[in-house]
Amino acid sequence: MSGTSLDGLDVAYCRIAGSGTNTSVTLTHFATIPYGDDIKAEIRKVFAKKEIDFQHLCLLNPWIGQLHGRLILDCLSQWGVAPEEVDLVASHGQTVFHAPKILHKLDKFPNATLQIGDGDHIAATTGIITLSDFRQKHTAHGGEGAPLAVYGDYFVFSKKGENRILLNMGGIANFTYLPADLDANQVFTTDTGPGNTLIDTFTRRSFNKPFDADGEIAAGGKVNIDLLTALKKDTFFTAPFPKTTGPELFSLDYVRLAQQRSQTTSLSPEDLVATLTRFSAETIAEAIQRVLDRNEQYHVYMSGGGMHNPVLTDAIQKLLPDCEFGRTDDLGISGDAKEAVLFAVLANEAVAGGETSFGDRQGVPTVTMGKLSFPN
């Protein structure tokens, strides 16, 4: 798994038994291999941009596939696992553009999303059967291609008698609602808006750091209410669930325009990062509040890079005082590894699963996802 944060490749080695609601997952090994500056620079030439060098995109597709294949082999070597011991590689690929209708607003075109890192190149490089390009089947059946975590969340993390909210804070934040009665028809998932993407962007620009480690920059700044109000004005936040978004909307230009509208262009870098952190916290909490029943108890389990930012997580917890908070680590799966593990679960469903109905609802189609690539 490599997400919109572009920080590197998450590689999870999983042992899976069963399928559907009988799925059992053991995370045996996990590593995040950071992308070097050269790799990030190549991806950013096309990442979340409407106008690009099309040849560069064409070249990146196999290049990323081969890169991911080599990184997988490196991990297996370090773990003492021979490639022939591995049944499947489940590759999310690298998202370079996300274009649901809520963003592109073009009536004659469907929801769309594009992930690169060709599965055939991964299979040829590793010698392992590979499933990839999971999001296309989701869009083909009317979904927005995200968040796909809902399927694995339901199979792996549901618990009878406990209402659970699985909150993932990557570049974009999303959550899955898992009802205490285990009714798949009530399972709910949506993006909420920015997680780390804007915080990382401005930390990188102003402080030459990849992210705000431990929220230290935000803690040294002051939230600007005028800018915060302007940032929250976008219609995305009032659009009905489910919905998805990406850095295509929540970008450098998005913040600059909000600063112009709120006359806060002279804000200090520390205050800007503090405000962007609060922006993520409030939009996450307000989205979750929309699905809470005051008569019910809820437990929120966090995952993703944002869970390591105490300024962000403390704010969310204060905004949701009636919820209990933990991490998916408490449920046996590292919060850093969770997204990679869930794609392994999707691959298992494709080759060994049956059909689990999520009802006839937009955003959660009952489908099997992933395209198959053989090494030869």
C-alpha cells in the first residue's frame, strides 16, 4: 500500500484463514520502506495534477510496478521468506488522480480514479501471482473507488455488541462504521476531508520536514479562527455521505484561496500548521458526529499516520467526548499496517471468498475486486 502521503511503501506479510465474516488475519511481518526524494519527485510530476506530461505517466506505470516488486523482494529477504512461500501479492498501487463526480462535476462521465504500478510488472519482478487495481471494479458498479477499507474492516474488525468506528487518518481521512448488531446493510464508510495532506504540504514547504513529527509545529502555533472558518466553507463538507475526495481538492491552492478570503496571507508558518491541524480535527469529528446516535455507545479505533500526531488526536477526542478511543493495535492489527492488511483481505476475497451482501446502496457495492497477473 502506498497512499496519498507519498511517504513510502507499506508491506505487510499476512497469514489468512477463511473468508468473509469468517476471515482470520495474522500479521506476521510489517515494514514501511520510505520513498527517496527522487521517487517522490517523479510521482509529484503527475500527482493530483490535471495537466501533466503524458509520456511521464506512461513511463511511471511500469517503473512503479518494478520498484514495488523489488521492495517486496527486499522485505521477504529480510524476513527470511522465500518468494515461492507467498501465495499472492495484493498491490494497491500508487494513486495519482482521484476524480469522483463530486469533484469533476461532468455529467456524461462516471466516477474515476487512477492508480499506477502495473500488476504484471510486479508479478514478473517477484515471480508471485499478483492482484492489483482494486478500485476499478468499485467504480464500475457505481462506487467512487474509495474508501475500500469498509470491506476488510467489516470482515476483520466487527464485534457483536460494540459499535465501532474505524478512523483512518492518512493523507485523506476516512472512517468505517461497524454496527454492534453486525448488520452488513448498516455498515457505513466515507471520506471526511483532509487528514495529513495539508499539514504535510505546508510542513514541507515552510520547515523542510516531511511531516509535523509529534505535532510539535502545530503545538507551537495558534489556531486562526478566520482562516479555519474559510477552510470549512467548501460544499464537500455538507454533501451527503458517502463521498470521497483527495489532494486534487485539498491542495496548496485551496489553502491560498482560503487565506485570501479570510485576509490571513501573512499568517506565520506555525499558526498556519496549527490551523490546518485543527481543520482536519474538526472536519473529522463533525463527520463522525453525523452518524452518532445519542442513545448508543461508540468506540473509535484510529489508524494511519495521523494517529501519531497528538495535537490532532487530542483535538478529535475532545470534540467527541462521549466516544471511547483506541488504536487498531488494540484489536491485533498495527494501525500503521492496517491499510496494507486490508488489501490482503480483498485479495483473499477475490480468490477464496464468496459473496457478502452489503445491500443495494451507493458507495458499498457487493463486488469482488482486483485484477489477476501471472508471473509468466
